[in-house]
Amino acid sequence: MSGISTLHAATPGTDESTVGLPPGLLDRVRHYRLERLRRQLRTSQVAAIVLYDPVNIRYATDTSNMQIWTGRNPTRYVMVFADGPVVGFEFHNCEHVWHNVPVKAEIRSAVCWNYFNAGPEAASNARQWSREISDLLRQHAPSEHQVAVDRLDPEGLHALREQGIQVVDGQAIMELARTIKSDDELAVMQAAIDVCELGIQRMHDVLQPGMTEQELWAHLHFENIKLGGEWIETRLLASGNRTNPWMQECSPKVMRKGELIAFDTDLVGPFGYCADISRTWTVGHVRPTDDQRRLYAAAHEQLHTNMHLIQPGMTFNEFAERSWTMPAKFFKNRYSCLAHGIGMVDEYPSISYFQDHGYNGMFEAGMTLCIESYIGDEGGNEGVKLEQQVHLTENGCVPLSTFPFETDWL
């Protein structure tokens, strides 16, 4: 329990003036997100949640510390009470990442019990960790004997149970809290999309035969980092026969004139928000073949048909049943979902094809979504990937990503 202090959370990376956000907007976003989480805790009748996922920590507190590394190494965590304090447990000598943002928090030193940090003392450290968590729970919610956790290794689960604490699923609480975006949150998301589209434009401008896929992909990273973005979740860029089937990450393959090149950005931009956009071009921006145009027209039709179909109050199952009918020759290679939520990263919901029997739910105004399409013949040579990021309003989907489609191919 050493190193206890009361600080304010920090702004990672970019500030508001860098991308033209109005003063005070980020503070309103931080307040909105923390209150969304606390409201969801109350709805779930859970007194507190322990967060290890760095994206959940970012949502609740707007603090960031080596997100990819801490995503693999559980060395910082936050405990948020529905009606009580925020307690941040920070990695060694990193209390400074909690400065200058008005999310008041009590800061303590993290107790690390992953094997990398604790070695043979992992079980002992986990017991120390669980005693501190249970003491906080008894202090701020004395009648409660359960806590939500978003991610927890078996050693920690066992240690909390030894303290008489029941663990409930925190992932559902966080996903539902993150579902509805405020107008201010949309402005911050739009800043990330704008940066992403500058990166896409850079890729478009430099694309030429003889480049490798990796060389082209590097231009998206460059623009994102230069403009205050943070990281990219995947490496989904492929060309030629590597576009079919989809989900092949970029490689040293040299791209040839006239073949298709497709990508999926999955980009976490300024302020930690995701821009998830897919487009398909020809290498060298030459006129596509008739077969390439056939694939593109089907993907374009699927995406726009489904985008115009979604309305608030529609169930996921109803949307899946009424969605664009995919010809049998494309069905085996279909994308993993028809649409999914988007925020700081991919979020709830993920809507399956009707034939795949996904879970049900209901679309609500205020959701932000990505509408997906991948079209490639079973056993075919090439495929087309398209994806559009949208805001669901009372009147339907409004595109947030504005980078043009290849409408002259249709």
C-alpha cells in the first residue's frame, strides 16, 4: 500500500488544440464515460469493478500507460465504485501518468502477480492483491461481497474467493457502458477518423506497382503517429491472390500493376478512439477488370443495403434476417459479421449472419457501428473488402467515414 496519493488523470498524446477540439470537450467526455460506467454498475447491482484491460481503463479514467504491453502484462489496474472513489494501481514509478485531467483518483502502487514480475511468489502476491481489493470493498461498500472484474487470471480468482469475495463478469458491464456515445464523444471519434483518412489518402497517393504490402501499410502508421494517434490493432492489408480468402496480414509481397489491394485500418487514433475503415483499389489505380468490377459491385451493394436497413428499435436477428442476400458462391468466404460496434476499439455488438445464429439484442440511437462486407468467390483469385463507420441516429445510419468508394467501378 506504499505510494498512496490523490492525483488527477493524464492526457496521453494529443491535446485538444492539436486537432481543433473546443476547450473543455475532453473533460465532458471523461465525465460522461465515468458516469456511464457507474450507471451500468448500479443497473447490474454491482458495487465496484476492477479493470485490467487497458482500453477499459482508458474509457473510465483516460489514463494510458504502455497499452499494448500492459494488455499482455497485468501490471496496472483500476477499481471503480458505483458510489465511491476511483482507485488507480499504477505500474512502478508511473504515478505521473495520472496528472492534469479531472478524474479524481487515489493512486497506489500496483501489486503484480503475473509470473514475469512475481516468479515463484505469484501466489503470495495474488493473496496480497486480493486482501487489498477486499479491504477496499469492505471500506466503501461494506454490505457487498462481490466485485466485477473484466480480466482475471486463475490465481487472482482463487485469491479473491479465499477472501470471501464473489467475482462477476465485468466485460459485459464495460461493453454495455461503452455502447452509447455522447455528441462530445462523437466529436473525439471524428478526430480519429479524420487522422485515419489522411493516412488512407497518403496510402492512395503513394500506391504504385513494385511496392511491397508492408511498405504501403507503413504509410498509414506514419500518418497516425505523426498526428497524435496511438496504435493499430491488426495488419490487414493484402494484394492480388492474397485478397482471397480475407484475413491475411500484410507481407513482403511485391504488388503488381492492376491487381486488387484491400485493407482494414483498425486504427486507434488521437485520444484513444478507433477508426475502422476498409477500402479496395487496384495497384496503380488502373481500370479494373470486369471480374474485379463484379466483386466490387457486390460488396458495395451489400454494404450500402445493410447500412440503410438498420434503424433504432430493430433487433439484431431481424436485421440479420432482412440483410442483403449473399449469393452462394460468396458465402463460404463471408466476413465474420455483418456489423459491429465501434468506440475506442471494436465493441459490442457483433451481429452475425442469420445462418450463423448469433446472439440477439436491439439497435439503439447513439450507437456507433461498422458495416462490413467481404466478397470473394469460393476458390476465387481475388476479393473485395469494404467497411463503413457510421453513427446510428433516430433516422438511421449517418456515415462518419467519408473516404470515397470507387463508384466509377459500378
